[in-house]
Amino acid sequence: MYGENASPNTESPPSVPAPGALLADTSRGDRVGEFRGVAGPYWSLRPVGGGREWEVEPRYVRPALLMEQLRARTARLNARSRGEVL
């Protein structure tokens, strides 16, 4: 029969986080980004300090650790104090 040897996909897709949630992209060396929304099968993330959005598959995303969140927010505040446009 068709698909007889195929294993069913028992892994449920991760739930979509709230906009603005800080997430780590494990496919890019745990780069931290702010969740912006869903774009087809991908999630859009944006650097916390501003910058260009990137897309990532949800399976490569995890909630950012507290230390990663602190580092990202500190970088944003430092950029703002230098007068950079965010």
C-alpha cells in the first residue's frame, strides 16, 4: 500500500509566539531576534536593536534564554545611546 512504510509526523508544530517575543535562531548561531509574524511556512525575526528582518523555519527557533534577552536589550540601549537610528 501507498505510504505503508512512512512514519507519521507525530511532532506538532510549535505554537506561534506573541509579536515582540524574543527568540533564538539556532540555525544562525543562536542569533536573538524579535518575533514579527508568520510569512508562509517561515517565521519573521528582526534584530532587537533594529535592522533587516530574516526568515527562519519554526523548528530552528527556541525561546531566548534570560542571558540572551539581557544581551540583546543591552545592545539596543547602547546603540540608542550612540545616536544610532533604530
